[in-house]
Amino acid sequence: MRIASWYRILAFLAILAAGCGQRPNREFSGPLPTVDSSTVGSIRGTVTLAGLPPLFKPIDMSQSSACVQANPMPVVPPIVVVGDRGALANVVVYVKGGLGRYKFSTSTNPVILSQKNCMYEPHVMALMTGQPMAVENNDPTMHNVHPLPRHNRQWSSSQPAGSAALRSTFERPEFAMPVLCNVHPWMRAFVFVFDHPYFAVTSTDGTFVLAGLPAGNYTIEAWHENYPAQDQTVTLAAKESRAISFTFK
């Protein structure tokens, strides 16, 4: 009787443990929720550069006569681009932390990366996972488009003058993915891929807007290729609009 009692106790504990082990699966199963648009807020602001921007040497394009002809004036690498009152362009501002698990729709409109005058335009761009990226060749010469992702498939493709746009999608997030041209080594762009829609890239006015955010405590990061990234913590209430600013030195 004593041994039989122990077997019954062990069997009961095994059933209890199995049931406990299944609970997390039941709790996290099912589709992800969408953001309640009736309660969302926004975070907006500006990014500026304190002091004078650094000076960069003009690009040597002498290896390509087509590129020289397309650029009668010297071309400076667009690494630090400043507008009025120190407004800093090409800064990626995005939600780095604090966002819950939601289902987001992905736009089917392609984000366009142009090759114009033997340079990539824009220099910095961002899109969502699954959103198409289209690379256009607007030059009278051949380019070779070569993204260097760390978490997606790497590819390289020649693109003759007048050819159709190259299209690609990225299924996983990427941070500051370089895009090179294997024909013209000075050509470089940076592409960010996010699994949420809360990101922006500043233009020469230095402004950004992260709209449609649910209430929460967020870490907002501002990234620039020439300076260390900056983080800020922002608490956003329902239907609230918060203003923040970043200053690079």
C-alpha cells in the first residue's frame, strides 16, 4: 500500500507539471492584437548639430568618365548634411524599446533608392519588413547594386543603363545595412528595416514624427552614421503628443 501510494502521488505530480507546462502556450496563442487607433499618441521633435559640420574631401570620380560628366562640380560625400539653424539630416529616429507585441500592416508601395549622378539617393532610408525596395538606375552607365545585410539574404546585381528597377524585400529587421556599388566604390547608402512602423529619417529641416503610438514607456533612439547614437526615455499617455529633441556635437 505504501509503494502504491507513492506511485499515485508521482503520477499526480506528473499530470500537474504537464498541465503547468502547457499554460504559457495557451496564454500566448492566438493572433497578435492591433493598435487601438482611438487611443494613440505621437512623439515628434527635431535633431540638430551643435557647432560646425566637419569638412570632407570631394569624391574622386576620375575612373568613370560618365560620372565626371554627370558632375561638373565637385561632389562632397553626404555624410553630414546640415540645414538652417543646424538642422541635421539623415538621422534615423525610431522606437528602440518598450513597444508591445502588435500586428502591423505593411505597405505594398515600394521605397525607392535611386542611382543618380553616380550617387545613391537618398543616402539613408528606412522601410518595414516585407515592404518592397526598388533600386532605379537614372545614369547613362552601368551600376552594380550590392546590399550587405546581416540577417537577410545577401545579393548583388548588375543594372545597365535604362534597365528596369531592381526589386527586393527583407523579411528580418536590419540596422544600418550598407548598400554598395561594385562598379563605383564611393557609392554608399544605408538602409534600415524595421518590424514596426515607428521610425523616421530626418531631412534638412531636422524634424521627425512617430505617429500612431499606443500609450507606453519608450526608448527612442537617434542614429547618425558620423556620431554616437543617442537614446531618450519617453512616457506617452493615451492620445498624448510629446515633443523631444536630440543634439549631436
